[in-house]
Amino acid sequence: MPEVLRAPLVVEFPFTRSLGPVQSAFLTGLRERTVLGVRTGDGRVLVPPVEYDPVTAEELRELVEVHATGTVTTWAWNPAPRSQQPLARPFAWVLVRLDGADTALLHVLDAPGPDAVRTGMRVRVRWAAERTGAITDIACFEPYGSEPAPLPRAHNGSFPRTAAGPAAEAVTGIVAPARLDYTYAPGRAQSDHLAALAERRIVGERCPSCRKIYVPPRGACPTCGVATGEQVEVGPRGTVTTFCIVNIKAKNLDIEVPYVYAHIALDGADLALHGRIGGIPYDEVRMGLRVEPVWHDGARHPDHYRPTGEPDADYDTYKELL
Amino acid sequence: MTRYEAPYGRDIAVVAFAQTCHRRRSDELSEVEMLMPVLHQVLEATGLRTGDIGFTCSGSSDYLAGRAFSFTMALDGVGAWPPISESHVEMDGAWALYEAWVKLLTGQADTALVYAYGKSSPGEVRDVLTRQLDPYYAAPLWPDSVALAALQAQALIDAGEAGEPELAGVAARSRRAAAANPHAQLQGEVPRGEYHVRPLRVSDCPPVGDGAAAVILAAGERARELCGRPAWIRGMDHRIEAHALGVRDLTRSPSTRLAAERAGAFRRPVDTAELHAPFTSQEIVLRRSLDLDDRVRVNPSGGALAANPVMAAGLIRIGEAAARIHRGESDRALAHATSGPCLQQNLVAVLEGEADAR
Ligand SMILES: [Zn+2]
């Protein structure tokens, strides 16, 4: 068995979401250094505010302004911050009940050490220097000895730039970037397949039950649900069973459009794999076309497949593989 | 014991259970390669073939290993051709089992295969689990799973309901029990270690690892044909709490309590409970919510503190409880599964064996 292959894999995506009226007011407020809550039917003030009552599901719209000071209701000391967390130095995770609110907000507390943190301690918001309308507009909380401030005040959810001026534009959506890092390992069957490809051999695996040969192998026969294991070299020549013409250029892909992407039944295989067809005008590719792989120096897999020049395969020879 | 009257019109039982030996890494196996042996074990135990199964349901998450549509690849291990009746939940397999149970109750199937798998080793599970949180207010802060559990543990300590010694006691008892569990990843004496996120030490947290599990359910007489002592599901329910952590009382689990009531857990005492408590503090919260005292054997398998293959660990609780009934080591057991941060969503199943079927 060849060594287990591993490769870094990064999954990165911006999470783009629109906001309801309450969330919009809250995040607009953070940008304007104001914390808003929402009042429920039974008079409780929820911070952070939500669009619907978590108990009754009643629609909530009555905004109030709470204070930027509050009380820690529970905490946890994080000695080793992870890369995307708000502070790079050790900090405390906290739930903070802001003055005027009845519920607590999750955030982080910048404190010198765990001995400086306790439940019940008084803290205040430290605003981020640049604010965009996101929960991270609160950079963190910081210790701040003060008496609990009075009750919340009514707020209409809009934020005039000046006393008489027009309202600042409301935040209507968020874009939250996310990145997850993985070390991908393809498993036994695919490792074997990739190891053979590095030697320019295309190796599939045979099902011990139905005798079908799968290329590329995934380790199991999807018909029988049993492990494949017997390795069988197939191809290198094969037949185009079906194809499509790609007209839109993919990002980061250096292939001119239009080009043909095809299902190719390699000789000896019982399942078609897919690959790009080159060496022939795109509008001359057809079902039954005989092709062979083209390898580039240093590549671990065929770059594309090109016509062999043989007569086209008879439909009956590949119709079961469509 | 008199023959039980099925409350839902149909008796459904767990008739087979299998799990992998859970490990920190399994780089040499793809997900389907890891899963297939446990599928074969439950089929072999019952003598069923894939074609005999009426319904198949699985639980997994593509985010864990970063493999898009990995659950469709996993189906290769089932043998899904000719087409089978199949479903998938992006949740722990315990919820897949719930779906299969409902399917069997409707009478649309007599047998079901339920499986779950999780490979945490390719990624950083603490980071991955942040992606299940509220995307507006929580996820941008990347609060990892240990941090959120630590906030809950501190709340429990502040409320005077547990101290670090009690947490250490849960950790030690779980790993001691796991010494008899050949599938466990962490067994025996485990040092308490440094604070992971204070107040939780390394030993208060579950091991990170890869694993899979499978269960077969069967209805009525079919269950008796397939298993010497079926583990009858007397009730099952799942409930969820508000998603904002600051709205909840983290020292209580009202959703577990309600699910247990609806599952009939309090009608008679249970002798065994398999609780899905990945963190020591969460076992204390669950015990209190379920009124479990010292007469109940809690997590004889070692629980999630001994092996926590994410997405399978809840299904394994149901499987472990059922297996004890199969072996005659329990007559009435409670199985619990959780999902989300700080015990946000909870499922409770009550399983029984018949006295004359020992
Ligand atoms: Zn086969």
C-alpha cells in the first residue's frame, strides 16, 4: 500500500445575509456607537435584539436604547486565542447583561488575567475604531467600575448624522467571511489510484460481488455496498459517452472557452470518468469519439484527452455506460 | 412483565448496533471506507441484506472534513442501487434515528438502517462548530465549542451546583468505565491537564476523533425475528431552546426535561442512562434535569468523554443503551443525544427489554 496522501484544503466563503428591521437597527446602532435592544410583550428587553420573541414567537418591533455599561453574568478564560477570534492576546469570553437589558450578549473581555475577572464584575463596551455595522463593531468589553445605569430609553431606530440632519444610511446586510483549514486525505482506494496516476497508469478497482470495475475507485461498490479491492489497470484509451460544451470561463482556470467536457468510458472500465477533450474543434466532438489521455510533465493526472484517430465506437459498445 | 401496549400503535425496537473503534485520526480511510464495516456488522447481526431494508437514514456534516456532499459518497457503502428509500439529516445520527422511527410508526416500512459518521481529524472541530452559530451576533466572534461549554460550566460553578472537584469526578468515572469499552478512544487514568478554556481542563473535554456507528430498527414481530431481546423504543422526543445563549439559564436543560417527559421517562425509573454530555459540566446539568440519582448507572460506556465522533456520538448513546438491553444488562434505559452549543437541542429515548426475553 502506498503512503497516505495528504494535501492542504481551504474552504473559504463570504456568508452574505440580509437583515430584518430589528437586526438592521441594532447593527446600524453599533456602527453609530449605540446599543439597541427590543422589548417583548411582557416588558423584557432583549440584547442582542431579535425579530421574534424566543418564547412566544410574537413579532417584536419596539426598540429601546440600552447602555454601553453592564455586568458579567458568566465568563471563561481563554489562554490561547484562535486565529479568527476578536483578540490576539489571552482574553475572557463573557456574557454581559448591559444596563437596561434583561438578557446577556456574548462577547469578549480584555482583561490582564483570569484573576481580574469574576461574575458580577462591571464592564463597558470598547468600540472598534472602524465600524461597519457588525457585532465586531464592539471591539471587546473592558473592566469599568461604575454603578448600574438607569432604565432603557425609547429609540426609533434611525440615526441622524446631526441633530437636524438626515438619517444615516441603515445597515441592511452583513458579509461575514469564513475560512476553514483542513488537511485532506483521500483514503485508501483513492490514494492507490492517485499513486498509479503519478506513474501514468489509470487503475480502477473491481467489485468482488458484481465484478464491475470502477474508475476512479471510491473504495466501495455503490450497487453492492461492499469494499472494492482488486486493482485493475484500464484504458488508457476510451470512448466519449456523452459531453457538454462549456461556454463560461471558470474563475482561476486558464482554459479558453468554448471547450468540451466529456464523460469518457476507458477501455475495461464499467463507469465513465470525466475529463476535458482537446486536440479537436469543440463542435466536432461527438458521442463514440475514441480518445486517449495527454499527460504533461510533472502533472499527477492527465491534462486532457485527445482523439486517437480510430473509427468511432459503435453505440452498442457504450450504451450501458451512459 | 405484561405485554406492553404500543403507545403509537406500533412497537419499534433497536435490533442491532455497531460502532467503529474511535480514533484520533483515520487518514488511511475515506469516510465510506470507515463507515462500511459497521454497516456490514449490523446487517450480518440481523441476517438482512440492503435490499431487505425498508428505509435508510443517515446523519453527518460536510463541514467536519470539508468534503462537499460526502453523505452521497457514504451511500456507496450501503449499496443504493436499485434505488432505495433514503434520507439524510445534517445532524447527529440520533435525529436520523428519530426520522426512521417516525417512518416505521407510519407503517411505510418495517425495517430501517440508521447510520452516522464523523471525521473531525481533517479540520479543526472547535473552529468548524462555530459555523453552526447565529451568523449575525455569534459566528463573527468565532466562539469555539470549548469556550461556550466553559461559559456554561462557570455558570454552574457560580450557581453553587458544581465545583472543579465534581467535574473531575465525572471525568474520572467516565474514563474508568471506558476501560471496559473496546471502542473508546480515551480510557483509564487521564491527567486533568491544563485549563483548555477555564474552568474546563483538558480532561473535562471530549477527545477529538473519527468514528461511525450504525443501528437497525425493526417493527413488531419482525424485531423479534431479528433479535433475541429487542430494545423496544417506548418513547422518543426532541426539543430545542432559544439560540441566543444570553437568553437561556445555562445551568438547566428544560428542553431535555420536556423531551424526557414526552418520551415517558418519568413513568418508571430507568436502571441505565447513556447521556450525550461531551463536557463534564454538561453531565451535571443533564443529571439534574432528568432526576437521575445514584441508583442509575450513568454512561457505563464512558460516554462522549471517552469517544466523541461528532455526528455519531448521539446515535452511539442510543446504540449503547440498546446493546445493554440486548445483552440483558438493562431492562429500562434512557438514551440522550444533544446538538448545538451548551446543550441547545436535546433528544431523549426510552428503551425497554421484555422480562421473558432474557
Ligand atoms: Zn458490485
